[in-house]
Amino acid sequence: MKHTVTLDAELIARVWKWATSELDAGRLHNCYTTRGAETNPLLQTKSKLAEFAFAKWVGLDESVVTLQSIADDGGDVTVGVCRVDIKSIEMWKRLLLWPASKVATYDRKNFTHLVLVKHEDFDFKMSGWISKQRFRDEHETAIENNPLRLDVGTWTMHESRLGDMDIFFSLTGQKGATK
């Protein structure tokens, strides 16, 4: 499948161990999470693995992704001139989401682009990208009683409105490993 990365078992085990040990030590708390995300080691593992998958897909060494429990500055991976925030969802879902609890911090976060990475098991698909400014200008906002039961105020964008990953590298000035 185009733009798909499968991660090796050693990396998956290392990230799972990190997530469970951070959870056990009480270090995964994040003031922006809702619905228990900070206590879900599988969700934390998949989120971090999406960062590793993206780095691998663009041809970077896995050392560019850090295993940390403190909040980052907003960007996850730097690619050429772009600072990318990775947002991950299950393969069957279709929305890039910015949580309602983080809306007030959006402008001061240090990234230039968002990339949607979808996952099924431990396969990760680079689904699309958008600039920080365009997402800010064109997002939709979840309202009360929305059918997806998103938190009111969550910013959303359907993946069909995101940029094609085939042209992502023209932005970064870096050659990529398209698959």
C-alpha cells in the first residue's frame, strides 16, 4: 500500500515498554488529554509509533523521535524546513483532529505542518498533510451533540481536504522514501 510503513517488532516492544513504564511511574499525565488518554498505554504507544513511522517514511533515522513524557513544544519531527506535528488515528477514521483542550495553545505551538498518520495493527499510512495556517483558517469545529461524539470545540478536517503525500517532499527540500 502506497505511503505505508511497517515498524519492526523491536521498536514496537521498546515503545510499549516506555509507555507502560511511564504510566506506572505516573509520568504520562498531560493536562490536554481527555477521556483517559493519558492512562491508555496502547494509545500512547500508537501515537509515538506514528512519529517513528513518519520519520522512517521520510528517510530519517529513528533517533529524531524522542521517548519523553513531558509535553513537547508542539512539533514532533523536523524534515528539511518543516517542523511537523503528527496526528494519528485508526485506519478506518477520516478526520484530522486538534483537541478542544488544546485550541487555546494552537498558535504558540512550534510546528509548521500537520501530518495525519493512520494505523491498523502496526502498519502506519501517511494519509495527508496541511500547513498550520491553512488548518487554522479552514478547520471545522465540533458542536454540541455532534454524531461522532467529539468534544465540543474540537477542530476537525476531513482527510480528503489534506494535501497529497506525493508532493510533501517538495515543501521540505528533502528527498523522501515514497512507497
